[in-house]
Amino acid sequence: MTIRLYDTNARQIRDFAPLAPGCVSIYLCGATVQAAPHIGHIRSGLNFDIMRRWFEYRGYAVTFIRNVTDIDDKIIAKSADQGRPWWAIGYENERAFNDGYTALGCLPPTYEPRATGHVPEMIEMMRGLIERGHAYEADGNVYFDVRSYPDYLQLSNQELDNLRQPEGEGETGKRDQRDFALWKAVKPGEPSWETPWGRGRPGWHLECSAMAHKYLGEAFDIHGGGLDLIFPHHENEIAQAKAYGDDFAQYWVHNAWVTMSGEKMSKSLGNSVLVSEMVKAWRPIVLRYYLGTPHYRSMIEYSEESLREAEQAFARIEGFVQRVVELAGGAVEPSTEVPPAFAEAMDDDLGVPQALAVVHTTVRQGNSALAADDKEAAVARLAEVRAMLGVLGLDPLAAQWSGEAEKGEDLHGVVDSLVRLVLDQRESARGRKDWATADAIRDQLNQSGLAIEDSAQGPRWTLKS
């Protein structure tokens, strides 16, 4: 058994070899809490939640760090616009992010450090970088000297001579405009902390390097985040950490975006879909299915139509689960192992689409067993399905989704009552030998995604596989 992951730095899929046998250390760039999360934000946390669950299934002890960036230019700008304290805006949105993660079934991180709680660690890292000749102070700012680190830009595969480094207001005194800020000098009305170089606040990139060092040490296994973080954030993290003396991350794993009309979902484009609103319109387990089942390196083009398709696909799985539980007269425990084809797909760079195909195949086999009144086979298939869904965080019988299951059962009852009315009309047509009407009703139900089965006990309906 070897898990393989696409490493952005190597630009290829690599066998995963942990630094410590039986252990996996993961650092994920988490929320910048200037606003409430949209589903594009939550996708990253969800993708790495599935990664974590798979490592744990494979027997690894996982340390999972997901930070909170609670101070940056955007938060300060929001504070000025709204006339509210920066920390109030940050905390409000941090809670919104955590509500979103929880709603979609993400396991809590091992630790969730805030940037503002780690200024001493940042000062220590800046001191070390200055002593080693990789950073310098100017006008109360502290900058990283990009020319001092020869391997700069390897992750993003850029040429230094062509680089245009994003910079913020007040970044004066640079020796080279491509140098980036580790620390920003204080401005009137802005939050600040005392340092040997004057009061100020941290630069975005320094925060993560310092927190990763504190919680995971000089070297750790996997650093994750969205594709948009490769440059400048992750590139600058590598430069800081390695120039400081850390080996830093051994694997770089990046998830793709959720897009609308071909553009990355973002606040600035005004096309975001807030999680808090989405969970009112869609069941959270369906949102998890929609966001978590495409491959993590594939873009998701958002549309209500694709969400409805995800809802229908999950309903077929959930319907099978409910039917077997009803037949078995109680809960069916998950298998201790997932089917080999599922495991093979997940080991190969977390191939969730291929793994999900195994789930649907097993559901179809289980439905065939139900049709043949083979209770033993149906129960066995459900045990396998529950094991696979558990790895994906989608088991409708799990405690996380117990309330969701009850809602699903309520909805199933409503649909069943409506379908029964139509089936009664079909039976009346059959009774008077009006085969054309009976067939028309069946065909209409079929087009609506329902399969009608005529049995000795009367007609029954299921969602089509």
C-alpha cells in the first residue's frame, strides 16, 4: 500500500513517504477572516478533510494544522469602512468559517492558531533572517531580500527578472522592488505590536512560516492550499522558512477553484455564494457531495443544475441505504475495510471520482440484491457502502448527519405520498385495461427519475441508479 500525491513543487505524482513512520503532519492555509466564507473557500478545507480521513483510514496518526489569518490589509480596510474594531470583524468571520466547516462535516483541526497570537515567533524568525543576511530593516519595515535566496520562485516556476511582486501601501525603503514585506511599519489608527525595529504588524507570508515552525517543527510532510496561493504566498513562505534554516514542507498539494462563468469565485468579482445562504437552500450533506466528489485538482463550475444533479446522485445512494436499513430492521455496521478498487482509487492522488464510481456500482449491486429478495447480499453491500461513505464524510447514518437523515426521511415520506397518488391512478387505469394511460403515467415517472417496479405486493418506486 502506497499513497501517491501530486506534488506541485515536483510537478508530478510522487509516492508519499512520511518523515516519521506512521505519522502525517499537514499544514493548511486556512481562512483570512475579512468576510464570511463562500463555497469556494470551504472547498479547500473539505478537500483536505478527505485527505486527512484517508490517511487516518490507512492507519496514520495525523496532525492537522489549519491557521486563521486574523490581521491583514483587507481586515483593516473593512474596519475603517464599517467603523468597527478589526478584531470584532475577524472574530465574527472566523466563527462563520468554523460554522461552514462544521456544517459540511469537516473534522476539527488538531490546532487552529491565529496569526495575532504568534507575534513573538515572527519576531524570532525575522531576527534570524536578518542575522543570516536574508532580511533587512528600512523605515520601520522589515523586508526579505529575494536575491539572497537562490532557489526563490522554484515552486511557481517564474523568472526573477520578470517578477512583479505585489506590494502594499507604505512599503518604503526597499533595496529591490521585488523584495517582500515580513513586517509593516505602524500607520496611524492601525493595530500594531512592539518589535526591535519599531511598532508595526506582520506581513501575510511571515505568519504561516512562523506558525508552521511552531506547531510542526523544522520539517513537516504536507503543505496545502488553493492554487491561487502558489504565488506569492507559498513561494514567499518557502523562501522565509528555508532561509531561516527549516526544511519546511516535503510535499506541496493544491486544490483547484470553484468558478462561476469561468472565473474564480471571489468577493472582488461579486460572484460569491455564501455558505450560510447555501445551507438554507440545500442540505449540507448534498453540498459536501457536490464540493467533495470532483477531483481536488479539477475546477468546479458552479451552477444550480450541477447541484441538482449532485442531489439526485446522492439521493440514489441514500435511498439504497434507507431501504436496506428498513429491511434489516436496524443499523448495519460499516465494513472494517473498503473494497480494493475504492482503496486503489484513493491511494492514487485521492482519486475520489473513481472511488465514487465504486460506491455507485456497489449501490447498484445492492439494489439488484433487494430486487431478488437477497437480504444477506443487500446487507453486505450496505456495509461496504457505509465504509466507503465514511471515508468521504458522506455516511448518512453517521452521527454528523443524523438530523439530516431525519430530514431526508421526512422528505422521502412526502415524495412517497405524492408518488402513491400517481401510482393509484396508474393502477386504476390498469384495472380498466387502459394500458395507454397506464404506460403514459409510468413513462412520465420514469422521465422524472423514478423507476417503477411491479411486484406481487403492488407497485413500488425507487430513484433510478
